[in-house]
Amino acid sequence: MKIERIHHVAYRCRDAKETVEWYVKHLNMKFVLAIAEDQVPSTKAPDPYMHVFLDAGQGNVLAFFELPKSPPMGKDPNTPDWVQHIAFKVDSVRTLEETKARLEAAGIPVVGITDHTIFKSIYFFDPNGHRIELAADVGTPEMYAKLDAVKWDMLEEWARTRRAPKHAAWMHEKEFGAAG
């Protein structure tokens, strides 16, 4: 078997209409599909839902479920807010800068631009509390090759020690300073 691509990634939302309108307005995504049923096709459970789909570019689809009969949405209290996020690639750092300014003008707090050396990112939350990252690649082929050469060593060291291996610490020297 070979995976071709992600068909769609689905998250829960509080309000399907608000969610679609937010992604269309702030991330310029196209609303491509809505499905609604009073029962879940896979489980046959009686649980009405609205399932909406947004075009995330190049065949990638971001989807949301509104579940009006379920308890309110929650978050895993043991997972920090920065861990679970949806990251979208944009074409340039200029786009990050322009989007950051536009989001902030709309009253949406934005963290960054954060320098990850091979890409730069901004972070913000959608109306459902999902963290969104926009990332612009800036790495060189040499940087990617350097990271590729150490990935397995880093994973093995992490598995043994549960401490951050330093093979790629160079990536965040600008963010943390040389002593970081």
C-alpha cells in the first residue's frame, strides 16, 4: 500500500457556519462541501451532525464537525496549547508578514514571526480554539540534507534518554540565542 495524500483532516467546531466564514475570510479558503445527517454512517449512532469541508490547497482538505447534541467541546488538559495545531504552508515570508498584520487588524492575536531556520511561522487560534500555524519555507538544500542525515540518530537518542538531542540545535539558535 502507498498513501497518496491526506484525503481530509477533521476537527470538531462549535458552529459550522461561523467556522466556514472565518476560514473563508481570514485564510482565503474555499468552502467546498457540506454533509449533514441525523445518524452516523459508520457507526449508525443517532447523532446529528454538520460536516463541512474547506480547500486547504493542492488537494488538501480541512473538515469540521458540528455536533449539537454532544457535550461542549473540550481540550486535553494535559497537552499544552502549542502542541496540537494545524499548520499550513504559505508561499513566502512576505505573505506571513502581510497575514499577521491583517489578522491583528481584525483583532486576532498572533504569535511570531518565529524563526525555525528552515521555515518561519506565525501562530494564532481559530474561533474554536484550534491553534493554526502558517509557515513559509526558507531552508536551503544543505540545511535539509543536514537534518536528514541526523533524523534517525536523534530519534534513537530520544528513545533512550527522553532528552532533546542536540544534533539540530542550530535550527533555533536565533530564537534562543547562542547559549540556548
